[in-house]
Amino acid sequence: MTELNVFLFVTNICVLLLCGALMPIVPMLTRKSFLFGVKVPPEAQDTAQAKALKRNYITLTVLGGIIVLAASIWQYIAAPNYTIYAIMFFPLVLVAIQILAFVPNHSKALELKSQLGWNVAEIKYADTKTSFTRGNLSAMPHFWYVISLIIVFVSFVVALVRYPALPDPIPTHWDFNMEPNGWSPKSLGTVLLMPIFSIVMVAIMWLTGVLIEKAKLQIDHEEPAKSFAQHKKYRRLMGHGIGLLTVALVVMFFVIGLQTVFVGFTVPMWLALAIIIVPTIPICVISIRAGQGGTLLKVNTTEITAANNNAIAGNNAMSDDKYWAWGLFYHNPDDPACFVGDRFGGNIGFNYSRLPVKIGVSIGIVALVASYIWIIILFQELI
Amino acid sequence: MLIQINTYAEKPIYEQLRDNIIMGIASGQLAEGESLPSARVLAADLGVSFHTVNKAYDILRSGGYIVMDRRTTAIVAPKKTGGDIPAALAEKLTMCAAEAICHGIDESIFAKACAENYRKIKGGDIQ
């Protein structure tokens, strides 16, 4: 139990540090057209009022992050057996803090917008050649997933070929020095667990790729053609990033699975972690340098031309802000798209008025709650 | 071509869409026979109702700008040459002339502005 607790504690601190560090810098990563989910002209970002809101948000999130971090350290010292609950619930507390810090600033940003007349024309774009929402799935880098599936297939074959020669029970769990400390009775299920798990993971990653391909692009008004080209480039980059990550995860599971089917063969912990961390670093660097939706990418815009822009002057005081509840949740029954560009931080938002989204989000919440209950029951025996 | 509409403009969305596409065809950004996105896809991309896009496509089809290929795909209609001014267009021209007269614009200036616009659009210079 102690070793498990140490492992859980370290993971928990890492997750909290990562999320906690990311939380305050989200306003800097968000595109300049949005101030806490409110559509504003990019110049508005540099006003004293907007900066004050951002400072308020940063202070709240940094403070909240420190408190949660302190709480999880205190929890580990006071009641180490409950670390599993910390790892389950403290990240949720961080999310709650982020929302609590966000919503009041969103309301203030709305007020400021009407007071200071930060009006922007609500212009919508569509390309006649490529759809933003139906996504050109053939343009996705499928080869990453093909490579992943080939590796999974190899791990299936290796597991099945080695199966007759395996001892009973077989080691299935290792400590930090990679000495086996957990054994399971020999069965096909045990041996094939990692490959099956890998297939599920490839499917989830592929769906993530599809989601990115299908999310609606948010085009900046100043230079729509440039913004559009940036989005396309960014989408390609993200597609490759997710694909690379999938291959890395599959390789890691493949290597870990080898420990089960070749008794005595062990992989050092650092290697297993390196397989996953090394490809993650360039992905993080690229996504930060590209900005949200690729707003910082350099592109060639000659391939796209914009139609006549004369006829679209409109009421600039009106905007889609009203469709974004709290500036976070998009609910527009007129919009047939399920996935839209996010207004804060993330790259994909949902249109909560669509039935498939309602079903999907409900399934997600039920799955999360169910897995939490399952983990709680599982750990009740251990504590 | 990049279609642009303003959902809060006085001009209805279906008219903006129609104008975008006509301008695209006239300026050569939309080539003869090029297929347009389906009404559903375009509606989702623009974040407007499917019926709005359908209405625009209906108007474009009855105006002879697009034709429906196998009843599902809208494609840009073949180029016409040397035709007479259709009635709907003649009506618009009449109104333009009337407005110009009300503004006290000289006949020669009005004619020059018309010709300039014609040349600009045909040359693809519509920014």
C-alpha cells in the first residue's frame, strides 16, 4: 500500500502542478478576439480594464492552485491511505476554481463591452472548397493510426505465440525497480489485457483526431484569408501531434506488455516514461508557439481569396455572446454544427443544443461518475 | 472561395449568401461546373439554419446561377454569352438609375460608375 501511495502522490502532484501552471496562462493563449468568452476587438485586450480582469483571474487561479497543492500535501502527510481520493477529486477542484475565477470576469467583460462600445461585426465564414464542420476526414493523417494498429497486432501475435510457454501465475505488476511484485493466474485475458487496452486507446485517440478535424474554425476578422490558412495549417499540425502521441502510447504499452510475456525481461521505468514524454515535448512546444487555433503561425495566403466584403455591414453591438452561457457553453439551436471553436483556452467547444452532443456529454458524465464509484469501491478493500 | 456573412446585418442572411455566390461566379472565383457545399454543410459551417441556406440556393437556382446535379449537389451553371438583360435585373437597374437621379448624379458619371464596376468584377478585382 505504501508504494502505491507514493506513486499516487507523485502522480497527483505532477497533475496538479501541470494543471495549476496551465490555468493562469490560459488567457494569454486564448485568441485576441475573446476576453473571457466575450467577443471584443483585439485592441481591447490592451486596455487597463481588460488587463485588470486578467490580473484578477491570474491571482484567483494562482491562489487556488497553491491552496489545492498545499491541501494535497497535507492530505498525504495526514492520511496517506486516502491519496487515491486526492488524485480523483483535487483536479476536479482545480476545474471548479477555474470556472469560479472565470465566470465573474466574464460578466465584467460583458459589462465593459457595452460600456466602452467594444463592438465587433459578427461575420461568419465558409469555404466553398473545404467544409469546416463535415471535416475532410481523408485529410487526417491516418498513417499514424495504421502504424499503431500494426504494433497492436504484433503485440497480439507475440502474446499468443508466447502463451503456451508462460508460467502460472504470471507477473503483472512491477515496483519502481521493475521487480515483479504482483502476479495473476495465467489466462488469455491477462496476457491480452495490454493489447486490448491499446486498441481502445487507439480508438479514443482517433476519435479525438476526428473531433479536431470537425470543430468549426473561428476566423479572425482583420485578415480572414490569413486566419483561415492558419487554421488549416494548425489542424494539420494537431492531427500529426495526436497521431504521434498515439504511436508513442501504443509503443509504451507494447513494451510494458512484453514484460508479461517474456518472464525476466524488464523495462526500466525511465524508458517507459521517456517513450511517452519525449514525443509530448515537441507537441507542447508547437502548440504553444502556434497559439490558439494557430493564430501565431506563418502562412501563405495566396491560395485563398475572400468574396466582396462591402455588403456585410451590420449591427455591431449585436453578437453571438448571448449563445455562450457563462462564456463557456455554446447553445445555439439555429446552428446545425455539433463542434465549434472554443472561446477560452481549448480548441473544441460543443453546441449543447444538438442532440448528439447532449447524448455524448451525458454518456461522458455517466462514464466518469461510474468509473469514480468503481474506483472508490475497489479501494475500499485496500484502505 | 471564402463566403462571408454578417448574421446581424439588416440584409437577410439568404440574400447575403446569394450575393456572395453571384459575386464569386462573376469574378471568376467560382468556376463553371464547380460544386458548392451542400446546404447542410454550409449551414453548419456558417452557424445558420439549414432553411436559410436552402432558400438562398433556391433563389440562385431559379435565377439560373446554379444547377442541381442529381438533385443533391449544387454546381455553378455553365457560362451564358450574349444574352438580353433579364426582367429581374432590368428592374434592379431601373431602381439604381432612379436612386442615382434622386442623388443628383450626372448621367455620364452614373454610366462611368456602372462600367467601372463591371470591369472591376470581371477582372476579379473586388476587394
